[in-house]
Amino acid sequence: MKKNIIIMVLFIVIFVLCIFLGISMNKKCVTPVNTLDTGDDSVEYLESTNEEVQSLIDNITTGVGSPCGLSNIYFKNNKITVSEISSEDLFRIAVKQISSDYRVNFSIDTVRSKIKNTFGSKIQFKDQTYNIIPRYTYNYETATYEYQDDTGIEKVCKGDKNLFSVVKAMKKGSKFEIHVRVLFNRSGAYYSDPTYSNVLTNLDKTGNIVNYSDYNMRQGSLYKITFNKENNHYIFVSSEIVR
């Protein structure tokens, strides 16, 4: 009798173990639902001449009263984020986007809106008068920037101007990455790097003008500029040298 009970208990234990083992094995074979590719991470490649790509780059590298552009802000030897952009440069960029005719008055809300749509809602900006040409005075009572004059403004670049061109652009989810080649200009000479250590002497030229040719641009440094989507706008996040 005792022997039969022991045998029966052993059978029950073995049976239970088999059930648990079967469940465990089955779980290992089932693919979790959240690992399925829903398509959110699919990559979309865009041409360098794409209008949206060019617009994003133009928005951050051009500013009122800056005929040589503002590319020197983003193309450094270290990673650049929004915290490195000064309020003065933010103001220049915003005014350039507000109107093609800079000889107008505009509210601080308009300036803030352009900055927010370009650099995100967390960026810091000071409402004050900036010492730039064209000149604007900030009226604290009306919260308005009032145009004064543009005496001494330079409309043509007479200084150093980097050459840069988009070589690749891609979207992945909410991220937008644009790769750019840069030639660095200083005192009329062009360099392949932001530290001005490698001067380029074999560039294609038309007269004294360096061409935007593939041959020339391949000799420059490669940068990755990252944007993230926020409130239906792609905002600048960072720029970093790749090689």
C-alpha cells in the first residue's frame, strides 16, 4: 500500500513538472508583441537638394546682418548643442525668418515663436536691445523691437566664409539627421579642419573663387547635424564632427 502511494506521488510530481516545463518552453518560443517592427523606425533617405533639408540648414546658418553666414557657430572640433548659441545669434536668426525686409517692427512674441520653432521650447532668450546692424531698440512697454536704422550694414560678405554642402539626409522616427561637408575659410585660405591645421592648396577654382565642386567638398570635414521633431517642427539638437 505504502509503495503504491509513493509511486502515485512520484507520478503526480513528474506530471506537474512536465506541465511547468512545457509552459516555460512555450514562452521561450513566443515572440513578444512589443518587439515587432511597426515601421516607426524605418529610415527615409532624402536628396541633398530636398527643399525641407535646405530649409532646415538655411534656418540655422543665416541671420540678419550676417552676410558671411553663421556656420561658424555649428562647425567646431567639439559637439555643439543649443546651449552654445548666444541670444544675439538667436535674435539674428529669428529676425531673418520673420521678414525679408528687415526694416520693420516686430513683437517679442514673434521673435520667441521663431526661436521656439527652430531651437525648441527649452532654449533661453533674453528680451533686450542687441548691438547689431541693422539696429533695433527693444521697447519694454510695448514688448516690441523697433527698427532704427541700418547705417554701416554690410550686405556682401567681406570676411571669412566657410563653404559647406549637404551630402546626405535621413529621417528615422522623430529624428532628422543631415550630414554636411565643410571647408573652413580663414584670411582667404581654406582648411579641411576646424583647427586650421591642414591648409588645402589643390582646390578647383574659377579665377580666385573656390568652386562648390564634389572634388573640393570631399576634402572637407564631415559633420552630422541632428534635429528632433517637437510640436510639428524639426528643432536643432546638435552638430558634431564625424570625421
